[in-house]
Amino acid sequence: MLPIVEAMQLLAAADYQPLGPLVDQREFPLLVKKERVVYVAKLAQLAELPVLEKLLVNPVVRMPRLRAILPGQVCAVSVETLINGQTLAAYLHANGPLPARQVTQLATELLATLQALAQLGIVHRDVKLSNIMLSGGHAYLIDVNAARFYQKQATTDTRLLGTSGFAAPENYGFAQTDQRSDLYALGIVLNCLLTGAPPGPGPTRVTALRPWNAILKKATALDPAHRYQTATEMLASLPVNRPQRLRLFTAQRYWPSWLQVRRGLGRTYGLFWLLIILVGFEQRGLARQLDFYWGSFVLIGLPVVATSCNRLLRRRWSLQQWQRRRGWLRALETLVILFLLARI
């Protein structure tokens, strides 16, 4: 049986509804839907199952979360969360080089992901621009089809995988790949982001920006012994790491947290209503008091009630239902408030 045919049978048996390919002119990865939630289904070899099963039980930060693994006779299918965004390759092509501050943020997040993979004993082996997604201002490492477990007793990898221009020399059989191989590839990626130039057939042009030039030269050294030995070590060498922590400490010291601000606003709102109640007592006659309280509620209380109702509906409805109906809810809310104000 062909792997694609078996993969479609496995998805159908697990009640996943195919929606269409994620990439044009390729059957997989495939967008699928189950219980009104859209996922990404990927074709995997049976040899990849141990790594996939490890990631299923141990989700890694800034990576798609595996939801199911469907093993078959000749292949397997992994189902993971969909990350809507743009690859670094597409972003670099459209916008050119990134500011150093943004590169530092992306490097920090990607190194945290590589730290988590190393703790599981997993080497990604295919860190590259097209395997990193930008979504919501954060970087996500995707595609673990080339990943493997690090084996201390092995001298080389069983399967030689990687992408030309990003893969370390050991990816081609010179030695066994390990965490330092992923750091090499990440160094190439960061250099591309700083220079705006993806790897080409000629020698790689390393950025002259300090201290990035020294960091990237060490990360991409040909000899693994001369590179950063762990993601933690490379993370500690990134620029503005310490100044960022100092600024965060200063902000926490002199500025209130969002929770404190919300509590303060809530207390102020309660005191404001207490003042309104006291002022209402000064009105002569019950009818004038009721009119005063009703007008105050329309102006001050009704928008808060409407916002609370919107939050309740947002939790009860699916994302598609909320996006389809929220415009009508806002319009209805505005019309009701204007009508009541006109009556007053």
C-alpha cells in the first residue's frame, strides 16, 4: 500500500476530516479538522515514532504541540497544532535584515526550545529559515521529521539529513550530530537575519556587527569542540541579556503590575458608584432619584455590563463564531446605549 493512501485511511479512521494541503502541489502536510478545530497532519516514517512519542508526552516550548500519532503498517501520521504565521525565509525575503534587538529576542526563544530538546535527548537536525515560524511576535521551531535521539556510543548518524547551507559538517557523515549541530544551524540562521543574505554557493559572509560577529563565528566553527557546547552557554553570551533583566527589575520596582492596576481601577470604580449613590440622595423626590440613578447606569454601568457579557460569550463560542458575530454585538451594544441616552 502506498504511504499516502494508508495515511488518508488512518486519518479517516481517527475521524479527522481533510481540508486541503498546507503547501501547494504537495499532499502532506495536510490541514485536517476534528471537533471544529483545525490541525496539521504530517506523514512520518516508522523510524520517527520514538521521537514523536517522546514529544507527544513532553511538549516543548515554542514548538507545535503533538495531539495524536497514528501508526500504520508502512508509515505513520502525526497530528499537531496549527501555527498561523510566516516563515523566517518569507519574512526575510519581504523585509530584509532584522534589527539586532529583534534578532536577540528570536535567538533567546529558539535557544530555549533547543534547551528543552536537549533535555529530552533530541537533536532537531534541520534548523533553518523555512522551519522557523513567526507568529504573534514569537519564533516557533517546526518540522521534527529529521530529528533523532543522541546516542553516546554512535560515531555517525544512521541517516544523513539536513539542508545545504544550514547543516553542520557532521550532518554529512563526518561525526554524530548532537546539540552543537543545532547551534551551528541556528548560528547560520541568525547570521542570515542580520545580513539579509541567505546561504549561497560561495563562502558565508558573517555580520560585522559587534558582538554578534564573535558569537556567530563561535557558533558556526567547523570543529564542534570549538563551538558553544550547549544552548545554555550560547544563551548566556547573547547581547543585552543582562541589560534586559536590569530593565525588567527596574520596571517591576517602580511600576505596578497589570494585576495591581486592575485592582486599583476596580476600587476606584466602586468608590465612584458610592459617590453617585450619595449624590442621588440629594435629589428631591423618588422620581428624580430614579431618573438620576438610571441615567448614571446607562452612562457608566451599561458599557461595563456589555463588556462582561461579551467576555462570557467569547468563552462560550468558538473562535469562528466569535469572529463572525462580534461586529453585530458591538453594533447592537452601541444602538442600545444611544437609544437609552436619547430617552434620558
